[in-house]
Amino acid sequence: MSPAVQPAQEFSGKTAIVTGGSAGIGRAIAAAFASAGANVVIAARNREAAERSAAAIRRESGARLAVVQADVGIPAECAQLVEAAIAAFGAADILVNNAALFALIPLLDATAEDASRFLSVNLNGPLYCSQALARWAIANRRAAAIVNVSSIAGARPAPGCGLYSASKAALDSLTKSMALEWTGQGVRVNGVAPGHAATEGVEADFAAGRLDRAAMMRRIPAGRIAELGDIAEAVLFLASERARHIVGVTLTIDGGEGL
């Protein structure tokens, strides 16, 4: 990350947990924290993918990383994730709730199982992981920061995205409630809401014609979709002391796409 934007080693001695950190936005966030001096715990359901990402980030940054296999939709595994981070590095200072479920499902076709799974991963997962971190930080009188990764879909529904949009809108509300209840106890909570970003999935959709690149660029005032670093830098800012008086905000990162 650019030294002009991200002070070198700003997170030295801190431990950051990134859920869904094996690929895409999560991997970029994990790599950014590692480059800024943090110990990083990558949590993912696919342990092999997480190990590959951790090894690559370790080579690039020299940082200390640990991998925890976890499904954030399961409360016990969220608690175990935070416990594993503390066991590995002695503390859990930062949590980025990035793991998410996305699928295009028209609402008339949505099943009870679909609805339950979207809420389990996209809403309950951030709640369970954040509870575990907040309980430890408050009990140990430690300051902590939580950043929830939402989406512009939370405020801008699209056909087929009803369950995803509803779960992200609920996450935006949860971010405010967490901030209201926990800030006074030393746990600061904010969020980011990316628009389309240059993930493997979006690039595959462009290549397959499921998304029209030229049409999308015309709709975005900035003329491009987000680079993964755009999102990672915003997350690091919100987790840092530079954002110490920013509370309960979900920062949109979309180049104007949602305007």
C-alpha cells in the first residue's frame, strides 16, 4: 500500500482477524494488514485456499499469519475463531467481518433454506464473531475495532438480489446498533459498502458476458470499478487510530455507482 495513504507498520503489535480472507476482497484486506505490521488470522471455510493465501502473504510481507477453518454461520465456530487468534498471537484487536454469501435467486424462487442461509452467513455471522471479540475485549479492558463489509446492494436492490440486499441492509443496521452499545466500552464499530470490485468473480462475469463492462463503466462517474486496494485501504483506515472518532458509519466505496 502507498506510504502516502497507509503509514508503514501502523498496526505493529496488533492482531487482525479477517473472515472470508482466502480470496478476493478478504485476501486484499488480509494482505494490507500484514503489510502494515499486523499479525493476521485468515478465517475461511476452505482451509486449503486459506493456507495458500496465507503463505503468499507471508512471502510478500514477512508478517505472521495463522489460518482458522470456520463457518461464520455457526456460533460455536465464531467463538473458536476468536479463541484461536488469541491463542496464536495473545490478543484479538481488530475484526473484519468479510465472509458473505452471494447468489442470484429471484424472490419467487427463494426457499426457506435460502433465506435462512443468507441471514446466517451475512447477518448472524458478523453478530456472532463480533460478540466473541467484544466480550473478550471488554472483559480484558482492551480497545478493539470492528469493520463489517457490507455492499451498496443493501441500499440499492437489484433483480435476483433480494435476499442478499436484505441481509446487507440488516448488516448496516446491525453496525449502528453494535456501535451504539459497544463504543463506550472501547469497541468501535464501522462498515464499508463496496460497489462492483475487481474480484475473480466479477472478472469472470465480464468474460462470460453476464456483466457488460462498457455499460457498467458508463454508469459509474469514476469510470471504473473498485480495485481491491480501494476497499482494503478504507478498511484499514476505519480500523486505525486515525478514525478514532468515526463510529457507526458504513462508508460507501463505489466510485459513485450508487448515485
